[in-house]
Amino acid sequence: MAALRPKPAGVVSFWVSDSLVSALTVARGRNGAILLHLAKDMWTYIVGPFLALLPKRWRKALPFSNAINWPHAVTLSGLAELVVAVAATLEWYSISMTTWVNRGLEVAMSGKAGNGITDQAIGGMAWFMWVNHPLTWLLGYFCIEGAVRMCGAAFSDNLLGTLPLAAVDKVMRYVLYGSKTAEEVPGAASSFFIAVSEKVLESSVSVSADEVRFQQSASEEIMEIRASRRKVEWDPPRVVRFQENYYQLEACSKCAGPRPFRYTLRKLSAGVPGRKVIVYEP
């Protein structure tokens, strides 16, 4: 509860009990949890159904992939695809049948089709043309795909994307990496997102000299390099030569500040000269 405590004229203060502070703390924690839940629902039910069309490998490469409940998103995406495809098929049937029947009647009434042409024959021919039209087959495919994706995600946790994008993924993988298996191929989408994020990060800071730090960890010496630009080919576990010592690159990460690229290296007890050793001269 809140109560007024006597003060000099013109000054008013509040005394808040511990129980009210605890209640406010709990309320704030609950509000934070609610906001977090709403944010996750937004990603899942608003953005997720569109991203669920992507192949699984592309979805995993998204930086906010863990914020989306993919079974729910794929189920909703499959349902939406089925509904849209069925509605488009019905609209296409109405437009095409009306157009072709009217044209058939005009031809029959002009006498160009000869005698004995009935309404049933004209309707049957229009239906035959509709069934064999490529657009009918395309819409029918998306009806089936939507149903399969919805049922797969809802009942068996089989999270499928759309086949056209999966085909694009296969072609990209073959063109870029040849006949390597999926385990040997780095994610194309992941590489793309990483490259874009690094370019954005580089454009946000000015070029500056590297900052080199040394730390003694137990019996090992650790060298940490912070740079304003990404170092090409600095991928673990490459060996780097600095002055007369050799270091093995342990990790590459990003951090805040004017030098956002951080490289952690461990000093080697013996040198390993070779053509693949990176010579570091800051």
C-alpha cells in the first residue's frame, strides 16, 4: 500500500511498502514474458508462413530461425497455400468455361461447325480443354502440395517447403559445389546472410589499425586480434605467423566497438612453416 508521510509545506513524498514493490516486480516480469510470447507469435503466425515456403536449409540459415515455431508456421503455410490454390482453381474454371462455351456457341450459331452440334458437346469440349490446360495442372499441383505440406507438418513434423524453391536450391548447390553431398556443402543461404551482415557491419565503422592483445591462460598464451575489417581466409584452424611465433586460429566472432571482428589465436609450441601459413603483419 502507499501512504503519505508528513513533510514540509510544498513537499509531498510517497512511502511504498515492500509488498507493493514485490507485486510490481512480479507484474513487470509477467509483462515481459507476455511481450516475449507475443513477439514469438508474431514471427510464427505473420512472418513464418511466408518463410516456411523456403527450403529447410535456407530456413536454418535465418538469424531469427529459433524465434519461429516452424511446425505451426509450416502448417499454416500449407493451409493457406491449399485455400489460395483451390480458390484460384475455381475462379479459373469459371472464367475459362464461360469463355470457351460462349465461343463454341458463337461458332455453332454461325454454322461454321456444321449441323448436329449440341450444347452438351460444346460443354464437354470446353471441359476437355480446361482439364488439359497447363494452368489447370499447375493449380492442381499447388492444391496437392499445400495439402501435403499442411498434413506433414501437423501430423508427422515433416516440415516441407515449396518444390520450386527446393529445385532452385538444388540447382544452386550443383552449380556452386558440383557433386558434393549435402553434408559437405556449406549452406548457400547461410553464406549469403553472413556476407550481407558483414558488409553492413563494415560500412558502419571506419577503417582503423588492428588492436592486438595477449593473455596468459594456464600454460598457454592467447593472442586476440580485433579488426575493423574481416580478414580473408582467416578460418579456423588456420595457422598464423606473427613475428617469430606461430599461432593457431581458434575462433572468429563479432563484438561491439570500432573493431567488430575478433580473432582468437593460441600460441603453438613449435613452428609449422608451410605455404598455407598466414603471415600477419599489422
